[in-house]
Amino acid sequence: MRYVSVCLFSVVMERCFSVSRDGSASCSPPPPASPPPPRGPPSSPPSALTAAPQQGRLSSTGAMVDVSKWPLFSLLSTEELATVRQACVFGNSANEAIYITHANEVFVFGLNCSSCLGTGDSLSTVVPKKLDFLRGKKVAGLSYGSGPHVLLATEDGQLFAWGHNGYSQLGNGTTTQGLSPLPVATNPQNKKVREVACGSHHSMALTLDGEVFAWGYNNCGQIGSGSTANQPHPRKVTGSLQGRTAVGITCGQTSSMALIDNGEVYGWGYNGNGQLGIGNNGNQLTPCRLTALQGLCMQQVVSGNSHCLALTDEGLLYSWGANTYGQLGTGNKSNHLSPVLIMADKERIVEVAACHSTHTSAAKTQSGQVYMWGQCRGQSIAMPHLTHFTTTDDVFACFATPSVMWRLMSMEHDGFTTVAEALRKEFDSPETADLKFSVDGKCIHVHKAVLKIRCEHFRSMFRSQWTEDQQDVIEIGQFSYPVYRSFLQFLYTDAVDLPPEDAIGLLDLATSYCENRLKRLCQQIIKRGINVENAFTLLSAAIRYDAEDLEVFCFRFCVNHLTRVTQTEAFWQVDGAMLKEFISKASRCGAFKN
């Protein structure tokens, strides 16, 4: 039982009853400069508020692609995530990740099965490690196998490989595991590579001039060489592809597909489930055209573990192959040896997604709707199901097994600035601002339109006959500069960055301006920054600003550390009425029992 001595209790009680017995000390917040707005729900638009690693900081960030949906990326700090330009999560359990920064530095972290991280060893790491060998190289494409092994193509056409190599899938002529990234020569002419694809244990590369090369495991003819002998070096795929220009490649576990510039599709390798789409289930040792797609012009083909999806230039979607989990989206679980049209009753499809590691399928429509089907976190969904996601990548992050990425994701915006980013940059910008707040002799530059959109207090101020509506500079006297600046910055960024002691002042402001969301943020900051020295000050603030949850939290902290808290300066400076109430409440909790 926590307790204080009888002597200390006597001193405290004497202190309680020696000051302000009428309890007249005011606990109400200072009035705002102008009439407060009517109370009601917070007017700020909803946003996902997540705690950042730094103490006292909470923020909301919006990005075109959110890698944080993959659990592995929760290991990265907010600052590290901000540097990510491209990323891929892979591995049999989605336990490995690679990302490339805006400075073109390559980092890896995770389990490191078969040395697939390329760090020179087989050690796992939760701390990102830099691959110095790839420093400064701009990544154009990346793919991974089941070993796993990794292929990486650069923008200047170089090809690198590392990881599992039991079937020569690294293309270096050996079966020795690749501990670090090493260059792969596609042929003696050193053709430049534009795209890569991996099956379970075989590899493919597409060159700038439209030639397809394959190597590695070939038990089912997935190399397209006309035999089932493994291929230790990259070999050009010929046969029906001879003289044709390929524009895309994709791999199933043990099958291969190529998309030709005229919209034709060719497949070879394992076909036990009809994944080649040629009307039978016999393996093919060389490329075979999908005649069922005659007259259609395909613009995208993707492979799942043992099924395929193909999208025409008119937005029609076809599927074929294995259907054990409903991954074809036909409404049943029957395999299809030839392409079948699906989602014909939906609007135009603009993107399809699948991955050789999973039995999951996804599609995105012209209006941005995202559908998923197949194996989704253990469930078999046989008909395309409309989700609330905004990208097909989200489907794989949340529902694929394993939750790998189906492609190399890119966060590169090509100079595009989001609304959130633009607002953040324009806060306190004299060049574009049309209003200034003067606080403690310092100016803060803002935009009336933003304040009206984000805050009911300012909406009332600038719509009513308040004197501030006619002023170019508004004087603020009841709040400090750090507090008021932090409040205005919150309206632009959804972020608060203040120490707990200053957050008390912001809590006062949030209460006065009826900003309930900001009030909750301040309470969280205070909770995370409480200590013995400031505990009673924070408790006093919580009571003064009617923050009930915070009051309960601070009270419990003070009782749990009662002996030390009662020895602080803040404890002895509080008014008598509050001190009496605290002692009474603490006594009822048994804090003074011996």
C-alpha cells in the first residue's frame, strides 16, 4: 500500500486549511478576445491521427501510397518513412523488405531467408541496412521468387541478382547462394533490361528492344527452351516469340507469360491448372499463343500462383487457370483452361493485380473503386468484392497471404504536391498570407480561407460583425506565442509539437475555441509527458479545463507517486480548495493508510 507518513499528512492538512477557506479561487479559463462560437461538434475535417515516435508529438500524414499498412514498415520512424521513394515487401511470410530513398540509397531489413536481403550474410535485422553496392543507382524494376531470390533492374538497363540460387536462378552459372547483389549479363551483347519477373525458382528479363530472356529452374518448361533442363545463364526465349516485340512479362510459380506489342499473349511452362489459358492442361516447353484472346488487344497481364488475369485496352477483364479459392472471380471454384470474361457488369477496369506468391486477385475501376477476390485472409471469395480501399496495393497489404507487395511500389510524385503538402508549406508564409496574428510582439502569417474552413471559431469571426473581420493584424493577448502558433499550425498540418507544459496552454485555447479534437491531442501529449515534477501542475490544468479523462490519469499518477509528488514545488503552490479536494479524494482511495 502506498502511503505518506502521519507527520507529512499533518503538514498537508495544515497547509490545506490555512489558505482560501472559502474556495473562491477561479478555475475558469480566460475569455477569448472575441465571443466564442456556439458549442457543437468539432468543425475540422476528420483525419487519421497517429502518434509519432517523438514525445509530445502527434500528427496526421497523407501519402499517395501508404507503406505503413505493411507491418514491417512500422519499424521505421516517421523521418525514415518520409525518405522512402520505392518499396517492396516480399518473402514466404512477408518478412523481408527493401526500399529506395529519394537519394537513391537502397535499404533492406527483415528475416533474410536465403540471404535475400543482400547484406553479405544471412543475419536477420530489424534495423534497415544500406546496400552500398547499389548506392546511386535508380531502380526501374524489382521482382522476387519463393527462395526467395531477388532481381533488380536499374534505369540505365543494368540487372542485379542475389539470394537463393539452388537452381541457378541468379543467372551466374552456379548454384551458390548470392550473399550480395551481383551484376547479371543478359547475353554477350549486354542488352539493357527494362523489366524483370520471378517465378518460384526461375527468372525472366525483358530488354529495351523487346526481347525476353529466362533462366533458372525448368522442370516444367518455364524457361521456354524446348527442354526441361535447368538454365544456368540468361537465355533468349525464341520459338513463337522470335521476331516479336514483347512489352511485358509475368511469372506464375512455374509458368511464364509475355505480352506482345500488338496485344497478343503467349504462355509456357506448367499448365496443370490451365494457367497458360490455351484450352488444355498440358505443359508447354516453348511459348504458345492464347488463341482464345484472338481479336482482343491486351494491355496488362498479371500472374497469381497458378492463375492469370488479363486486361484489354477497352477495360474488359479476363481470367483463367486455378480457381480453388475463387481467384478467377467467376462466382464458383471451377478451374478454367481458357480465358473467361468477368466483371462485365462493372464499369471500365483500369488496373488488375496478382502475385505468384498468393491466390489473391484485385482490380481497380475507372472511378477508383477497388475490388478483391480469391484467398483473402483465409476466406475464399469467389465473386469480386467491392472494398473501401483506394489502391490494389491495399488489398495485398491487408488481405493477401502472405501480405507481400504485388509490384514495386513507388512514392515518387513527379513534382506533384498534394493539398496537405501545399497547406503545410504555406503556413506562416508572408508571400501568400492575407492575415497576420501578433502575439508577444511576433507575427504569424495565415490565410483567412484556411482558418474559416478548419475552425468554427474563425468561421464565426469572419462571417459575423466582429471587429477582427476588418483587421489586417489581429492582436492576441491571452495566449503565448508558442501556444498560439502551435494552434494555427495544427489547422494547416493536423500536427502538434509541444512539450507537456506548453500543451497545457494549448489545452486552454482548445477549450476556449471548442476545438475538441485538438483538446484530445493535448491530453494525450500531457499523458505521455507526465512526471513527478509536473504531475500536480498537470492535474491542476486538467481540473481547470474540465478534461475529465486527463484529470483521472493525473490523479492516479499523483497517488501512485504521492510521497515524491508532495515534495515538489508545484504541490505547495496550488490553491487551498484544490488541495483539500485532492487530500480528501486521495484519502478515500486509501493513500494515507499505514
